[in-house]
Amino acid sequence: SGSSGERVRKNALVKIMASQKGVTPQILLYSFTMQIGGTPLIGTKSVDFMREDVNALIANKIKWEKDDLVAMASVITQRYE
């Protein structure tokens, strides 16, 4: 996810959405990426983080409403503040 991914994961709206869906911001971001047809890039060296990443890819069962997708897209396309 790189620095852009970090910015998105730390976004207040993303944290709220993740909490509402019962996942971490990281998993929410990966799920969103898959929902729109992308493949999240995994580049961690941490076994724990890699396990979390793989679980997100396998268990992509987050229900996405249209408003959720629009909100995530708006966060991702924001310029750095």
C-alpha cells in the first residue's frame, strides 16, 4: 500500500468505516481494492502482517454499499493535506 496506503488507512472516515464493518483499516483498504477489480500489492516483511493480508484476500466478505464505495473512492483520490 505504500505511503498512499498509509495515508488512507489513517484517514478518520476509513477508520470509522472499518470499525462499522468489524475489520481493520488495512483489511478495508484491501477489500475495497478487490471490490473495484484490483489486486492489493503485498510487500510486508512481517509474518503477522502477511498473515493478516492473506486472510483479507481469502475472507473478502465485506458488504459494500454504493455509498461506501463512493466514500472510499473520495478518500483515495484526495490529495495530501
